[in-house]
Amino acid sequence: MNPVQVAGVWKFYGDFPALRDVGFEVQPGACMALLGRNGAGKTTLLRIVAGLARPTRGSVSVCGAESRDRASRHSIGVLGHGISLYDELSAFENLHLFGRIYGLAEPKRAATEWLERTGLARVRDGLVREFSRGMRQRLAVARAFLHEPSVLLLDEPFTALDDRAIALLQTLLRDALAGGRTIVISTHQLREALALATHVALLVRGRLAHTGERTAEMLEDTGWLYRHYGEA
Amino acid sequence: MAVPALRGSVRFLRQSLTIASKDLRSELRTKEALNASVAFALVILLLFSFAFEPTEVETRQISGGLLWLVFAFAGALILNRSFARELANDCLDALVAAPISGAALFLGKALANLALLLAVELVCLPVFGVFYNVPWTLQFWPLMLVVLLGTWGLTVVGTMFSALTVNLRLRELMLPMLVYPIMVPGLLAAVQLTTPLVMGQPLAGDLIPWLRLLIAFDVIFTALALALVETVLVR
């Protein structure tokens, strides 16, 4: 069974169909780049897969369970538009909090380990509100990876990252793929996304225009996919 | 069968306490809602004491209404921040995506709000005694029981509507407009109990039906909130 299964998903905001009959599957150890212009429905789709919103019609399962199911939420790591960290808490307190929420056996050890992996150990007790943007993003990456999720859902993860954070994220994502984890990544930064992706899905006005393996020509010419399957 | 259920309950309580301690820690570091709420409550108490200049007997007669008016208005400032605090950096998304039930999240937030509201009320009560020259400690423990029950009712309804209105631009206005009408039975019972207790009357006789109403209000709205909060959080 594939870890991410989306079947016949529709999402209406009032009368407006943000997603129209979207369906795809992502295999274990695959990285799906979810592409599309602004307003194509990428974020809506990722939110539904993450269990943050309900589809109007259709079904989504993650690791064999409905996406709001407790078991599937254990296996999902989400990195969204916001960093999802508390400004009034320290870096360690934030990671420890999420470690406890995810029911990790040793949340303190996990928090310390991820602070070291993201190069934030020296500011362990600094409040997040005092962090630079790059440091906040690195801590957000640590939060998303903290519980070792088997499915990673990343919405525009490279936006506003500095070089160091981009390099860190790419390393972590490559390690995750090598470890058999599944990734769905939505982004406008085609070069970074296609370099990682094993598969692509192109959304056009809420409809899935193309889904399939990432080919060499997509990597050589990042506009190829839009020219062949997107709108003019 | 019993062991998984017990394990589930322990996990539920542990997650609720984690959320409660996170909220309390955040609030104690910024003191945004707490300072505003205490200041607002003290100003109302002070202004009313200037406006009415009542005798001791008159004060005791209006004490229940006056105190619960202050608690409800000052409480709205704390309750408004409860879920609004999660909007910064999209923290609510991380909590909703995590393997924590909406009920555990709600209970954690309600417990933190209860602690903050009780702290404000414990500041207000001695100030009320001094400004209005009322020996409010005559029935201290029964009064504390009523304050606790009334505050829990206010907290449960307020926390629920804080979740419901969190994405509204006019949430500061909408929360009191939604909470106060629903709070009428609970507030009525709390007022009816507080006035005689401040006057030194024991918690017995014709006060018992009001106590039952207050307990029933708390139980019904706690059950409703725990059952419905998941629907409110994921749309």
C-alpha cells in the first residue's frame, strides 16, 4: 500500500472549487513535487493530506489510515508557510513541547539532538522571538523532522531560507529519501524541487493536469512541464 | 480492554497538561492578557465604588452581580487570547496536524484559562472587600466553590468560542457577543449563589437548586465542547 493515497478529492470554498477530482498516489521512498501557478490549489491539497482541512468529496489516506486518524498524524511531518513555533518559548522549549505532544519516549534527548543537527545548539535557551529569520526556519525544519515522520509534507519549504538553511534542508530531505521516507513538496522554486523529486504532479486551476515520473528533460528545462501540460 | 483505555486516558491528560503548561508559560512571559485583565477588573471595581457609593448592606445585595460582571468582562480579555495566541507563526496548524485530539487541546487551553481567570479573581476579591467594606470571607470555602464552578463554566464556553472565532477579524467583538448570552444560566446561578454567601448565609436550603444548576451547566457545556471542538478546529 502506498503511503499517500488521494482519490477523487474535491474542495469547495463556497461555490468555488479549489480542487476538482484530484487523485494520485505516492510510493514509499518517493518524492512528489507538487507544482502549479499561484491559486492552483497546491496548499489546499497539502492541507487536506496533512489533515488540516477536510475534503468536500473524496478520500485521503496516509500510511493506510484516514489523514485525521491518530496513527497517520504520528507518521506525518508538516512544514507549512508559517514556522509553527512559539516566539515566547526558547528553541529547546519549542522542540521539547512538540516532542511531548508527539509522545516521544525521550523528548529532551530528541530536542537536543535536533538542535545540534540544525546548528542551533549554542542558542538552545534563546527565545525564538530573538532569532534571525534563517535561525527560525532551521528550527522549523527541526520541528517538522523531530518525530522522525515517514511522510513529509512541505509547503514552499525553500521560501525565505538563507543559503545555509537551503543546504541543510536539502541534506535532510536527501537523507530522508535515502531512509525510505516519502515526501510531498509544493513549491515555486522548480530547480530545487525537481532536483529532489522522483515524481511530479502539476495542478492547473484545481485540476491535476499531469502526474508521472520526473524526467531528465524537466530537470534540464524547468519550464518544460508548464509548456507541455500547463496553461499558456 | 481496560489497559488500552487507561493508557489512552493517561495520554489524553498528559497532552492536556502539556498544552496548559505551554499556555501558562507563554502568558507568564508576556503577561499580555493577564496585565490587561487585572487592570481592567480593578478599574471597574474602582469606578463602581465611586459611582454608587452604596452602604454596606446595599453592597452585599449587589455583590454577586457586581463581582460576576467584573469576572465576565475581565475574563473575556483572557479568553480572547486563548486561540488567538496560536495564530502567530501558524502554530495552530502544527497542533492540529499533531497526534493530539481536539478534546485534549481544548481541555489544556481551558485549564490554562481557568488558572489565569482564577488568578485575576483572587486579586479582585480582596480589592472588592476593601473598596466596598464587605467582609466577603464569612463563607470563604463555599464562596471559593461557587467561584470555581462559575469560572469553569465561563472558561469552557469562552474557550470554545475562542476556537470558533479565532479566524474572524472581529473576534474581540464577536467573542463576548456569543459567550454572554450562552452564559446566562451559569452566570445567573453564580450571581444567585454569590450574593447570599457574601452576606454570610451558608450554602444550604434554597441555594442548593442554584448550585445544581451551576454544576449541570458546567457538565453539559464541558461535554458539548469536548465533543464538538474537533469539528470546529478542522474545517
